[in-house]
Amino acid sequence: MSYTIALGGKGGTGKTTIAGLLIRHMLKCGMRPILAIDADANSNLNEVLGVVLEETLSNAREMMKTSVPIGMTKDIFMEMKMEQSLVEGEGFDLIAMGRPEGPGCYCAANNLLSSLIDRLMKNYQYLVVDNEAGMEHFSRLTQKDIDLLLLVSDPSRRGLAAACRIAELVRSLPMQVTQTVLLVNQVAGALPPWPEDVMKLFDDERIAMLPADPLLAQYDLEGNPTITLPDDTPIVQATEMLFSRLLPQDGR
């Protein structure tokens, strides 16, 4: 089975950036091959990783309803479209889920996609899932077993509350999560004491803080891939130390 890392949290907290820096660290440590799944409807993990995204699985799902060629079965069609959606990088592949469902029934397409993704995952030793903002993918059990769950928040009370709600939801679901860590991102200066719900769910060993980094903001503004940040930048140094601590050397 793949070693699975999932990221969740409120939108705008830097979750996708952290996913990119995580993949950067894993590649540097020889943890490959990696399948990165962009489960966020905004589908911008490819920009962080510096690869071009031409197709998403949501497009394939839409096309299955109306555009399957005559003589081709739906499962063959969906498998072909998934192969077309797979972006190959150096040491990793990326697939993007795309926008959420529109009106109408998507049960058949979703079931096909789920089985195809399950089969695809068996080809990779490591899986990184960048979930959409909020709790949708967790509540629908799109991933059932997680080795490391990273809940990303900014220092705001709303961000921390969203991370806590996801942590509580995951605890109530029939899924196994080996390790859950709260990442407080974009920290500049001293923070007030943690809110009560944070202290209830996370001890000090499972809370990590990552610094605000002006160069990261500049990269985002200019559209440069985050994965190419210099090694000596504060956010790269902080994430390298953090992931070295959280990830077993053999990925198990």
C-alpha cells in the first residue's frame, strides 16, 4: 500500500503551497515515485510544482455523460481520459480532480473514477492528496486510510477552528489516521495562547508553526513555482526540518 499524506484546512491558509514543499522535500530525500492528487476545485497544485495541467477528471466525468464514442465502453473511455489527465513530473505524477459536480447524476462516473484511482495508486509508493478547502472529501470518505494528516491553518481563529472541525470529523469517520498534525502557517511574531478547542485536540508535539516568508509571497505574485524556492529561504528551511521529523526515512 502507498504511504498516504493528506492535507486539509480552510482556503487561503497556504495548504497547496505546503503540499508543494512537502513533495519537494520527499523528492530530495529520494521518496519516489509520488502520485500527487489535486482534489481542490481550484486545481493550482500544478502551478506550485511547475507543470502544465491540460485536463482534469471532472472534464472526463462530464464527457462520459454525453460524449463516449460509439463502440467504446464507458469504463474504457474513463480509463483513457484518466491517462490523458495524468501529468508526468520529475519523480512524481499529478492528477487533478477539477471542479465539483454539476446538476444531474454522477454516480456511475464517480464510481468508475474511484475504482480507476484506486488502481492507479497501486503504482506509487507515496501518495500526497491536496484536499479542497473545508471537509467535503473527508466527509465523503474519498480517502479511507491516512498515514499522515496535515491540517493547515493560518494564525486566525477562523482558520484554527476550521482545522479543529476537520480533526473532529475525521475522528468520527470509519477511517484510520496514524498521525495528525496541526500546521500553523504564515506566523509573524509571537502568538496568543491557543484557543481551547486547539488545546483539546492537539498537544504541543502535534502543533508546528511555519514562518511568513516575503519571498514566498513574491513567488506567488509572479507565478513562479514554489518548488523552486532557494534552499536558504525561511519557509523552505522550516518545512525541511518539519518533514524530516514527521516522515519516516523509509516512508513507513
